[in-house]
Amino acid sequence: MENVTNSRRDFLKKSAMTGGGLVLGFNWFNVEAAPVIVADSAIAAGNIGFNSYLSIAADGIITIMSPNPELGQNIMTSFPMVVAEELEADWTKVKVLQANLDNKFQRQLTGGSGAVPHSWKLLRTAGATAKAMLIQAAAQKWGFPAAECSAAIGFVTHPSGKKSGYGDLAEAASKVPVPTDVKLKDRKDFKIIGTRVRNVENKKIVTGKPLFGMDVYREGMLFAMVQRPESFGMKLKSVDAAAAKAMPGIVDVVTFKNNVAVVGKSTWQVMKARKLLKVEYEKDGAIESTDDHNKLFLSLMDTGTATVRRKDGDVDAAFKNAAKVVKGEYQCPFLSHSPMEPMNFFADVRADGIELIGPTQTPAGARSQVSKLLNVPEDKITLQLTRLGGGFGRRLQNDYALEAAEVSSLMKAPIKLVWSKEDDMTGGVYRPAVRYRFEAALDASGNLTGYKLRGVGINSGNSTRENNFPSGAVDNLLIDSVEHKSPITTGAWRAPITNFLAYAEQSFLDEVAQAAGKDPVAFRLELLEKAKAKPVGDIRYDINRMIGVIKLAAEKSGWGKNKNVSQGFSVYFSHASYVAQVAEVEMQSGMPVVKKIFAIADCGQVVNLGGARQQVMGGVVDGFGHAMYSKLSFKDGAAEQKNYNTYRLIRMKEIPEVETHFVDNGIDPTGLGEPALPPTGGAVANAIFKATGKRLRSQPFIDQDVFKAIS
Amino acid sequence: MPTYKLQINGKMLQADVEADTPLLWVLRDHLGLVGTKYGCGIAQCGACTVHVNGGATRSCVYPVSAVGSSPVLTIEGLSEKGDHPLQLAWDEVDVAQCGYCQAGQIMTAAALLKKTPKPSDEDIANTMHGNICRCGAYHRIREAVKLASTKA
Ligand code: FES
Ligand code: FES
């Protein structure tokens, strides 16, 4: 197994397709269209309507082109696994190519946990089609009916003892008509899907091979760093670059929009010269601090203009007639994405076209934005994808790629534009800060008769997910949201909105269960049974799948049985998958310590068990770490935390044990890059409540009283 | 600009750079050794970890002028064929997610194993605590260091 970055023109060469063989082209975004045999010349020309390829060369090497950006979600491994399964391939003969940006890849992005769900049927069909053609070729060669032949581990065999390798059959298979009605395997016959297959890029990663955008170096390339306004709400007034320009290795200092770019011959020279820039800024909008936001949250909660997101029944009546009303508020700070690899991009803007290389979750977006910015047609722009040193949503934005293109165009030179870690943290596109108010009405027997949620967020859009549970299970419900527009920029952060909403909501449901005198698990199950029996309004989640993960989580964690630990429960549906978690807390010298988190996921069919475990464990660590330790606060429009010394991320000694389980229900894959993160904060907060009697009403938890002595 | 002769991965390499240039940028920008990563630049994350004189060193804050005749080892030189016990363990345990922090994690662990071939769980946690993995691969990092120590 090996893999290389690839331009489509190089496909034949790199897939060893020189001596003829079978090449199937299929359309990555058209799930219904059958694969088609593609002639070598058509691929070389690079202008046909296929965007994914599967080739089998005479030497038996199978090459699969993976179009999605790889940022650690392991798509470069799981994508070919699906094809290889149906193809009955010998996994050791499978090569993966990372495709470059192609006009035809309409979902060539990483975000929304959608890669595997989207391509599931398509990839299987491609593999099954190739298998059927290889069998047909063998049957013709031997003079037996195809139905008597079968395929396994890269060979077609016949009960008579005949046996041929895929490589030997590939040429003949390319002459066979493409079947349009191939049968997909029964999942009980899966040999590769659902097993643990190692990451195909492991070897390169552990030996330090150039894989990332930061590793792109080109003869004659210049390095650029950009000084941006340090405060949101400020704009550029004047620049004195004389001292910076006089520094060794500095080629020029150029200004565009509110940015001052220092361009030089090495990263360090640029970093040093940049400190000598004398830049003045002036006010251009509101200059806000976290203190202002805290006051705004309280006032907007009562007086803000709310957009109604969902309304069922008559909430006013429900609250008027309630035997008991429960209220709870929860707040979350801004967060930085801070992937380990800072933002960077390579751009070479020349008269004959533009070459872009770098890490982005949305390559097509990067190209179209650069096209607009520099007024160069898209077909004159190439984009080569590198591996992403983390994304978490930050690289859905292409601001840094645009900066690279703009500086290259101003300098008329190939540019690698690099952000420092401080640039990453102070440069915006944060998870928005949000405050929630929940209210619940209970009748005399502790039934939830009314439910209200208001989200107030800063540049958060709709800070609720109005159709998620418990919507559908409550007769009278009102969900609305208020947004404060701020110059502080925000964007999608792994599991957008749900990454903090879930914590707030799952904590509140715990409060309600407690007020109703019910066990938190039983309380949720009761609500779900009610939604099943008597659904209210639109229900967008699968009630049975949610019940399934709740029950399995209770079982695996021995819910309520272990009296030596304090357990907290949480369950959440996001990105089409269901995850329930139980956190276990012990008190140590008067402090709560999170010892273990059980995570039970229903993401449909698991493709790569290794990758799936990574996503769940990583999601739990991410969810726990940020809820526990991380915050980005503002003073006069500027981020107060600028690097890892003040912006705290979880480290090794702080991780709890994590135990993962997957529901095996045979449903098609429904995504796993994000869904394990949202439930964690709630499970932990509820366990800490159990242990200490204190509700954790805001993040990061480490700032709360129960942790005061150890922070 | 002064010329520095550096002993890196068993070879003598040469770079014309200013004295305060961090070893990290000499490796990356001038010597083509890009396995050593820039993460934070302030000795907080460990992504830039190399060995100087056998000890784990954060190359982002280590000026080239301080290297002198000390041998430097980077991820590219850890083993000839990529088969150092840690590299094999990293593959076996499937540690990496995005992979960006992993060269620094491995170099940090390699320095530990050199000094303490059979580290306790506590030794491992204490040493690896200094390296950030934003993807949260900590469980597998711990497991892989342990595994390598049993095989070495
Ligand atoms: S880059 Fe050197 S410690 Fe982070
Ligand atoms: S694997 Fe991504 S930062 Fe460690």
C-alpha cells in the first residue's frame, strides 16, 4: 500500500497503467450513474466527465484515486477499503492517490462528517463492477459461464481448478461491456470493511516526509508573513516599513486591504523583520471585550430580538399550569481552532496562470475565490492538495490562501505565506461565544409538559438546533435565538453549534430529571418513548437509534451500579450519527477527577474500525479538553490568549480513560468525524454535579469553583 | 552572514544564516529537513523536537549558534529505513490522526527510551505531557511508547 499526491494527468503514470489494463471512471457525486470504462487517452486529456478512477494494471496493482482532503479523518484509508471490499482485492496490492482539485469533484471537501456516507454506495458499485468484469473476462477465457466463477483476494477461480490473477485479466476485462446491475455484497461477507486497517500514510508520517502545506518548498520561492490589525474593529491607518525593509533577507513590504505583508528569503528573517514594522491602526467598528459580551448576554437574553426557530403547542399555558418550573443558564466562550499546523499556502501567480498548493478543506472554494480576487478564469488555476495538519473547520475558510495569492500577485513571485501560531489565535474565525437559557415545565407527576430554549450568541447565526431531541417529545415547546453582530469573526468549529449546545442541553436535561425525581437515563428513555407513541411536530432524528445508544451506554458503563464513582450521562444526535456517553468522576483531595468516559456510537456500518476508534477517542478528548481547559477572551477587541502558553489545550496527563463501543445495526454509514465530540461536555458536567452537587454553568470548567484550588 | 557547519544525522551540513536563527528554521528552510515541524515557536508544543547531543531539544527556540559541534538528530535520521522501534510501534498502534505533531512526539519518546529503556507509565506520561497533540491521539501515543519499550 502506498500513496502519492497526484494530478489527474499523472494518473496513468502513477497507477502503473503503461501496459494496458482496466480503468473505470466513475462520477464522484453522481451516486446513481454506473462506472464506465475509460480509455487511457481520455484520462491523459484530462477533460472527461469522471472524477474518480479505479485502475487495475497488468502487474495486479490496483489504484484508487481519493478526492477528499485528508486532515486526519483517515479518508485516504477508508475510501479505498470500501472499493477493495467489493472488488475482492488483495489489500496489499492497493495504492491510493490523493487527487488534486478537479472541476468535477463536487463534494471535494472535508466538513460535516460527510465523506464516507456520501460515497458509500458509489464506491461499492465501482468495486463490484470491476469484479464482475474480471470474472466475465476469466469466464470467456476459460469457456465457462461467469456464474460458475468467483473472485477472492485478487484472483478469479473456477471449481475446475482454473485460477487467474486480476493483473492477468485486466486487459481482457477492459474489453468486456460494463454491467449496470451488479450485486453488492451482503454485509455478513465483508472481509475488509469493519476491520482495523492501518493508515496508509503512517510510514511517511513517522519518517518525517514532506506531506503538509508547510513542507512545500520551491526553488526561488519567497516567504511571506502578514501583519493584521491586532484588534477586531480596527483598520489600517499608516505603515512605516523602513526598518523592516532594511533587515537582511527582506525583499519587500507590501500592503493590501488591512494587511501588511513582509516578504523575504527565509521564514526567520521575515519573522524578525516583521517585529520592526511600525503600523498604526484606527477605529473602524465596535471595539469589544469579553466583559462587554458578558453584559450583553444578560441583557439580550431578556430584551434581544429573537428569531423563532420552532414552536409547538402552547408554551405559555404549559408554564402557567406547571407544578414545577426549572430554569438553567449555560455559557461557552470563544475558542480558537488552533490546528497544530498553522495556516499556510503556496501561490505562484504568473501571466499564464496560477498555481496553488496547500491545505484546505474546501479546495474548490479556494480556487473560485482566488479566481474572483485576481480576475483570472478558474481553468487557469490549478490547486494541489496537501495533507492537512488538522482542520477542525478552520480550513473551510480560505482567507490565508487568498492572502498568498494576493501577495504573489503583488510580488510577481512564488510565495509561501505562513501564519505564526499567534496569527492563528489572534486572526479570527473562532467558535462563537454563546449563552443559553433553558426553562422546563413539569406537571405534578414529573412529566415534561413545556420546554423553552433561547440561545444568545455572538456572530453565531442560529445558535440552536431546533429539531434535535427533546423536540418531538414535548407537547409545548419554544426555541428561539438572538444574535449579536460583532467585528470578531467566527466560523464553523468541529461540530458547529452542537459542540457547546449539547453540553448546555444535556446538563439542563440532567437538572430537569433531578427536579422530576427521575433517573437521567430513565428520564430520557421515557421522553423518547413518548415521542415514538405521540410525536409532536417534525422529528428529524431516528428515535430507535437514539434509544439504542442510550441503552447500550447504560449497559456498558454499568449505569447506576458502581457506587464508588459518580456517573454523568449524555446523549446527542449530530451529523446523522448518535453518540451516548457516560463520564465517571472520583473525588481526589477534594477535587473532582474525570477518570473514564464510555462512548457508544451508532454511526451505521463502521468502515475502518481503527479510524472509527480514533475519531471517537479523539472526539472525546477534544470535547473534554476544550470544555475543561480552553477559552479565548478579548480585551479591547484583541484576543488575550495568543499562543499555547496562555491558551490551554489538554495534555497527556489530563486525559481520562476512554472506552468505545459501536452499535452494529447494518445501517449505511452516517458519519463520525464530529458526532463523538458534542456529548462529552455534558456527560462530564453531569458527573461532576453528581460528585460535588455543583452545576458547571460555564466553560471552561477549570475556571469554576469546584476546580479553584488546582487550576 | 556566518557559516555554520552542523553535524546532522551523521552528516556535516552547512548553512549561511544569522546567529540567532532557530535550529528549526535552519533545518526546514536551509537544509531541506522538513520533518521537524513548526507548531508554536515558543517551546510549548514539542512539534519541533530534535535531539542535540542525544537530548530532546525544542529547535524552535534553540539558536543555531548554540549547536556548535554537538550532533543533531532529526526524525529523518532516527533510523535508516524508518524501522526504529518507535516508528514501528507508531504504525502498529496506528497513532497518527493528522500526523503533524507526530515527528516531535516520536523524537521526544526516542530521547526518553535512550535514557530510560524501560520507562514506567508515569515516566511516559511525565515526558510526553510536554507535547501537544491537537487531534487528541494521546492514548495511542502512550500505548505506542510502551509497546516500543517492550520491543527495543
Ligand atoms: S514549535 Fe517548538 S515547541 Fe512548539
Ligand atoms: S495527530 Fe494531529 S496534532 Fe497530533
